[in-house]
Amino acid sequence: MSVEIKIGKREKAYELLQADAQKILKLIGVQMDNLTMPQCPLYEEVLDTQMFGLSREIDFAVRLGVVRADEGKELLSSLERQVSALHEASTRK
């Protein structure tokens, strides 16, 4: 496989993971704005399930060699920080 194809697949894999992370962030934002409070068990269940699913996607991509482990960890950490910021903003309302 050529280097260009490998780089293209790496970039595509990372873009897909970023898109999934953004979907989670949007889902959590909508849930916090309209449905439940962060202390609600339903909120916690949705968040835990979505974050676990993304972590498994990242792990799979790392094992395939299409995403570096440090990139995956940073993506997950970034999402956790953004969710935390949403949580803080909703509790200030």
C-alpha cells in the first residue's frame, strides 16, 4: 500500500472518529438543554454508553493501525473536557 493511501485512510479514520465525538457532544447538549439534568441517571447512562462506544471505536482504529494511540486518547480527552464544560454551563443556569 502506498504512503499516500495509508495517510488518506488515517485521515479518514480520524475524521470519522471526530464526527462521532461531535455527535455525542451534540446529543449530550440536546439532552441537557431539553430533557434531563446532569444528575439524572438517564443522562449518566447515555453519556457512559456513548463514551464507551467511542472508546471502543478508537481502540479498534488504533489496533488496525489507522489511528495513533495518542491521537485517540487526545480525541477522547477533548470530548470529556467539552462534555464537562457543557455540564458546568448547564448547572450555572
